[in-house]
Amino acid sequence: MPAYNSIFNEDSSHQTTQNIGKFPLLPLRTRVRGPAFTLPLCDLPAHLSPDPNDESYDVLDEVLSLFRANTFFRNFEIQGPADRLLVYGILWISECLSKIRGSMNVREAQKEIQNIALDVNFSIPGDPSFPLNQLFNSPSSPQEAETLRQYLCQLRQELASRLLARIYAEGPDKPSKWWLSFSKRKFMGKSL
């Protein structure tokens, strides 16, 4: 059985979607400032995602819903630009989960995750330390590199926020053991 691919591959292939180094800058449902086009917010609780047919459904909802299933795969066939974003998002969730311990309450976890999400000294495609350079191209200019860094920072902050809402959906005192059970798994044998 193959890994699950993104339903946004068609959207990210259009001429209207900006791609920097094969990384698509897809719209996000977020309040975090950045270069991404903002989708309308939804009225659902933070730990739930809208229906995939809803206009508020974005690629981060898809990353969160496919994370646990795709984590079991060591190989992943890229079928479009949105799959590259899916791979990056899954690796980012793995990074976040590795920082959360079973004894942390929501405040401690939020502090830990926000510290790494707000750090702007992370590698981007084209940097020698970036683990997925074989999937991406380097940005063609310093301006593109800065736009990509801002987009990834926006994506990391929003994804971290939604992940914490899901991990602590049952209460602020203890994280979900069902999410933490994936903290040691490495998707494709890689980590950010």
C-alpha cells in the first residue's frame, strides 16, 4: 500500500501558485503574519479540521490528518508540488512531537514548541544542512530565499499551534498518548 498523497497537488501545479525551489506557497488558514494568502477562518474548535470540501480546508489540515498514516512509510512518491509541502509538514510535526514529554502540561509544551517555531535560524532548501535537498531546488535569488523562509516560519508556527490543540484536546494537564506514541518515528528515515 502506498503512502497518501496530497489532494492539493492540482492546486499547487497551477500558474497562479507561486513555487520557490519546487516548494509551493499555498494559501493557509491562519492568523500568523507572513507571505501566504489567508483563507477564511472557520467556526470549529481548534482541535478539529473543516471538511476537505470546505473553503477553509488547507494543506495544514491535510498534513495533520495524514501524519499518523504516512509516518509508517520509509518511501514516498512525489506526485506534485503539494507533496513536497506535505513531506516538510510531516517532518516538522515529528520535530515538535520529539520535544513534548508525557509529563508536560499545555503551557510547558506551548513554550517549548513556540521557541523552536519562532526560531528563524532553520535551514531551507538549498542550505547544505537541509535534509530534503534532493526533493527541492535552491531559491534563485536572496529575495526568494527570504520569502521562502518567511513562508516556512508562518507554516511552522501555524502547524505547531494546531498540533498542540490536537495533542491537548482532552485537557490541559496531559498530552494525548496517541499522538506521543509517534514521537520516536522517523518519516522516510529523516528529521529536520
